[in-house]
Amino acid sequence: MLKITFLGTSAAVPSAKRAMPAIALKYDKLFLWDCGEGAQREMMRRGIGYGGVEAIFITHLHLDHVMGIFGLIETVRMNTGREKITIFAPRGFERMLAGISPTMGWEPTFLDIREMKEGELYRGKDYSISAFRVTHQKRDAFGLVFQEDDKNKFHEAKAKKLGLKGRMFKEIQEKGFVEVDGKKVKLEDVSWVRKGIKVAYSGDTIYEERVVEASKGADLLIHEATFGEDLKDEAMLRGHSTAAEAAEVAKRAKVKKLVLTHIGARYNGTELEAEAKKIFKNTVCAKDGTVIEVMPEKEEKA
């Protein structure tokens, strides 16, 4: 199971109800996708341990997506035994740190800064986090994808009925078959492939094909919806998407669920959700504190 908590869902500036962009993902480890102002306080409020963050991924260097990282780093450094924290960020992030770290007493070895680039960035035990480029105001900007590996799962009842037991389960995975009472049983006869969980995040972007391609077949697409269709021209001018455009991406990518975030201050969210639902029914507009659990497929019938 992948647990996703929306720590901040506003765009550009905070409001009384929405904090700056930040998303926490908990699988076997804890990750942050973007880290807007106040992210660490939102983590505390939601019962998410800031000291356990494995890595932080910054989609682009606009301040609403990155300002919270400085306070979080200092809190982790002062209050935990961590020796290192990993940050993936576009080129230029180190220059942001250059004027701050000397005054805060950070040791260079405390931060493991890696340049955000297309392709796989992080490999876990049975999953990866990768990035893809998007278009946003002539800056280095990226979207992100969490992808769990596909797994072979046994139809246990069928396998036992055919006589598999003990070490035979390991043997059939290694060889692709076993012999039971003189009969050959193939792996495909007693197993099925469970598709891995996939979650895509657009970051800040205009409506474009690259987001469709990156999110194809995702269990969940998290897409920015800074504007409504009433301001579609302004959305394009500012490098953002409308709720309807986010829904069109979800529809074309054939995702299972769409979550809208990065909500412009002129909207309360309900009107954007309604707009998107006209195109893609399984849409929700995230609020600060929204939690979504993405579950793996259930066993197929043998």
C-alpha cells in the first residue's frame, strides 16, 4: 500500500485553508514531493515524522514549491541523529543554499544534493521514483512517477490442487516449471502478474502530451489545476493547467483516479472539481490533510 498525504494544496501563495505545495508519500520509506513553506509544521499536524524523510524531490525552483525545505533541513539536523538527507532538485538549487547554509551552520556532508533529470532517480526494494520534463515558464520543471514493480503471485488454491508444496514454490519461480508426480507444471499455470502501483504527479505544467504519456495506466494522477476554464488563456500564459485540461489528461491516459491540487486562490476547489468531473468522473479536489491510500490489485480468479 502507498499512503499519500497532501500537506499543502495551494498555488503561489498560501490561504487560510490551503498551505504551500507539498505531498508526503509513505511506502516502506517516507518521501516528499515538493516542499512548500510550512511543510514541516503540516507534517507535525498530520502525525508524519519529519525525521524519517528518506528523500525530497523538488519539481521546480519556484519559491512556493521549495521554501519549506530550508526550515525542514534545519529541524532535521538539530533534532535527529540523521547524518545525511537526500534532495533531488533542478539545476540552481545549490546556489539557493549557498547564501543560507553558512549562517545556519550546515556541514556540506549533511546534504546529498542530486540534480533532477529525466528517468529513474531513486530505486527502492521493489519500486522506483522517476522524473519527466514538463513545460512551465521557461524553467527546468519536472513531473514525478512512483512505480511499484510488477510481481508474480500464486493462485494458491490451484497450486496446491496441482500438488505444489514446500520448496516447489521457490523452484518453479527459478526454473519456470516443476514436475509433480511425473507431470510438468508451468509457472504460468499457477500464477498471475500483479501490476505494480503507479502514481504520477504533474508538477506545474501546461496541458501537454508528455504528462499523458508519463501517467498512462496510473492508479492515481495528481495534477495541478491552478485555473478554471474561465481563465484558460491566463493558464497557458502563466504555464499552468485548468481543471478541465487535467481531466482530459486523466481521460487520455486512462488513469483510475484523478486528484486536483495547486488550487488558485480565487477558487474554493468545488467548482474546479465539478468542471473536471464533466470530462473525467472519478475526480476529487484535494484539501490540506487529504489522505489517499493506493492499494495493489486483488488476486485474479484462477
